Amino acid sequence: MKPLTYSLITALAFTLGDLNAQDRELPIKIPHQPERNWTQYKRIAIAEFTGDDNATVTPRSQDISDFVAATFTKAGEVEVYDRNALSKILKEQKTQLGGTFDEATTIKAGKMIGSDFMILGRVQQDDFAQDDGSVYIPGARGGSVIPTTKGVYVLAVAFTILDPQTGRTIDQFVESITIKSKSKIGNSAYMGVNDGEIKREALEKFAVKFSRNLAPWTEEITLKFMGDPGFNKELNTAIATYQMDDVEEAIAQMKAIAERTDLKSRAPAKAKYNYGLIMLAKGQCEEAGQHFKAAYMADPKTEQFRESYEQAKEMCAGQVKAH
């Protein structure tokens, strides 16, 4: 890495000018590891999924089962027997198995093909819901917290991983996604929404999220640093330093801002948050999380601090799974 001259960093920082907070952005790529290790398996069987009664197979549960099978097939790591392949096996062995798709017979089918494991799924939720929350409204006397209700669409599937050779449950987990509805805030979440359109969107988003269980993936995000009159000049210099690939020096500059004792009002929390962001960019999720938590404790009205802390925890969890 080439050393940077002071004049070059200063020039780049000057071009950034007195930026607004939303303009202080830094695109980075964060590597993630899959939540579960599937590499030990070579052949899987994916059974018919059911609705929330855990008994009835519906067109929607079949669509979700097909998407999960397609996701495994696309990953290319294992040999996949989807519900259609299992149905063929059951029909061929109708006298022995009865030709139905209950758990017992699908386990037998999985055993027949020599699968390493079998996936069963139950669609827990696939409908509109209300998301109750709150928003902080600043005011002359400190502001107030106003309760809010948003319309959302939730798709949640409970998965059970079985060993077809023994019938033993290997793992259980729930995968879910939430989509903001196209309706107004409030009870109108249940009205005036194109049901088919949002169901397709939910299924596509669910497939993307589930695919991240199967292989390493890279998340491209934009870090948005928070400016403050108390440290804007130093912040611009640190961002310029990072953009010139002198990461260690940029981290040192951000740390110096975060450790200042003369900052006032919300500036200390912002400084800690900014330092957490640049540590996150380096992949130091645990330390980043500590600074996000400190920022949130100092300024709990800023939800962004808490959300970043959750993101850092998720990143750390992925790093642990990688080992």
C-alpha cells in the first residue's frame, strides 16, 4: 500500500466539503457465512410442505417447497429429490407405502433413495399483519414518542430437518420475511392490496433469504456516517483517508474523534457510531457492536444505533459459524 501525502488527503477532504450527514457515504462489501453447514450432505429429499395446520398440502405450500428445492439445486452442492421426484417414487412403490405424503411415508421414500437428510416444512404465516412500533418526534421541549401501526405482509416457514435412516430430528428452525404493504398506515393494511403481487414478492424475497443458508454470500451496503459541527472537518478527512485505501490511518482518525471529551449534545454518540461503522467495514464486528451499543445507550432515541448493533451481532454470528 502506498503511503499517502498530507496534501493529497487534505485535497480530497476539501472536495468533500461541508457535507450533510446523508452525503457522508462509504460503499463496502461484507462477507457472510451460511447459517448452517450443508457441505457434509450429498443427497437430500424435500417433502411436500403443509399449511399452518401441519396436515393440509396447499398450492402455496407446494410453491414454497418447489422454491426451496430450486434453491438447493442452484447451489449445486447436493443431489436434490424434490416433491415431484418423491411422488414418483411413492407411486412406484404404492403397494408398500400407500402413495401418500404424510411424514412417515416421505421418510420411507427418503430412506429408499439413500438421502442424507430430509426437509419438512410448515407454512406458519402467509398473510397481512400489523406491525406496531413508535417514532420519535423532536420538539421544543425534548420531543415525544408517538405509537405507529404499519401494514406488513409476513411469510414464515417452520423447517424440520430429519435423518430418514433413523427418523431422528437433526435440526429445527423458522425462516421468515416481512414486506411493507402497499396500503396506508393503520387498519387499511387489510384493504386495497394486490394479494397476488405481494405474495410473489414475498416468495422471491424468501427464496433469496433461504439461499443464504446454503453458501457464503457478500452483502453490499453503504455506510452513512453522521456529521456534526463539532467534528465535521475531522470526519471528512477520515473518510477521504479510507477512500485512499489507508484503512488503518482512517480508523485511527475515527478513534480520535470518538475519544474526544469536548464534544457536546448528541455529538459523542454520533462519534461512537461513526467509529463503529468503520470497524464494521474492516470486519471487526464485535468491537463495532460495542461502539454501536455505547452510542445507543447515550442516545436511545436514535433507532439507527440499535439497528446497527443488531447488524454487528448478526455479522459476528456468521463469523463464528464460519469456524
